[in-house]
Amino acid sequence: MDLIDFLRDRLLGPLPGLEAHRTFVPDIPDAITRLRPPPPNAKRSAVIVPIVFDENMEHRIVFTVRSENLRSHKGQISFPGGRLDEGEDETSAALRELHEEIGIDPSDVIILGGLSPLYIPPSNSAVTPLVGVLRNNGPWVMSEDEVSEVLDIPLSTFLHPNSIRYEQRMLQGKNVDVPQWHIHPTIPLWGATAMILNELLWLVNEYRAEKV
């Protein structure tokens, strides 16, 4: 069984959820709210974790850098996604946003399943992450209003020992060590995107352990 088949089956079962998310929650006053169910007034959102293959058939993960024009999480590394429109489900919203942000047609995406939902207090968003395989590795057609860069990073980058770094950042009036990955010259990968990715990595490591 290859990784993609493993993930398709594994995403149907119990997921690590909070156990995986906790690694990337900084020590800030509202940290505990990020590990609780969302409040009733939270806005439903969906993102897609896109997996592509390069010319050597190596798995890569696609990220966007959010435009500075956006109201929330501007300039941050994220996965394609956004709020659900009226009448949409999470899969439809994630595929629509993927197409709007980087030009990938929904017919070129194979949805493997969903990761654990996540609450993001700053934007009051209840996020459902989906994992999808893209049939094509670009070309990316970026929405200038939403995306400033597209990154596709080898999955192996995140599997190296000691790949997680810690950097001090002022959050909610407190200097804290923030866990992050460095995959961009100036922008760290941290926060909700890192929490979502880390859960996927837990599943990838399960697969690797089974292959030993």
C-alpha cells in the first residue's frame, strides 16, 4: 500500500486531533480556546491540504502566502481555503477556494478525506481541513487579491528530526516561544496551518512505521 492509499483509509478512522495540534499551540492566554470545540457563532470554513508529486514522484505539500490586502491572517503561510458560502458543504467550499486562489480545477483534485476540525479564535472560524491529491503540479494561476506566493515544499522537509524551530514573538502582550517551521526566507509556518499539517504528519509517520 502506498502513502496515498494509506491516507485514504486512515482518514476514515479515529484521528490524533488535539494530541497533534497541541505541539503548535503557543503559551498564550487564549491557548486553551484553540483546543476546545468552537462556539455556536463561529463561522464555518474549510481548507484543503494539497499533495502533489514532483518529477521524481516525491510527495510535496502546497501552501499559499496570503495577500497583504486580506483582512485576517494577512501575509501568513496558509492552505487554500475560506468561508463556506450559503448552501455549500466543506468539500465544495475548499475546492472552490482552491480554484479561486491558485487556479486548480476541482476535477483535478482527488479528496482523500478530512482531518480534525480546528477552531481559530482571531477570526472566529471553525475550520474543517481536507486532504486532497492534485493531478497536476501547477501551473499556479494566483488570485492577486488573495495570494502573493505559492510554495510547494517536499513532504520530507517536515519529517527531518529537529525540523521544528522556536522563535520568540510578542503575542497578546506576552513574549512567548512560538513553534514553527522555516520554509520561506522571511515568513514562518506556524499557528493553525502548522497544527493542521502536524496532524497529517502524524499519519505519515504511522505509515512510515508500518513500512519498517
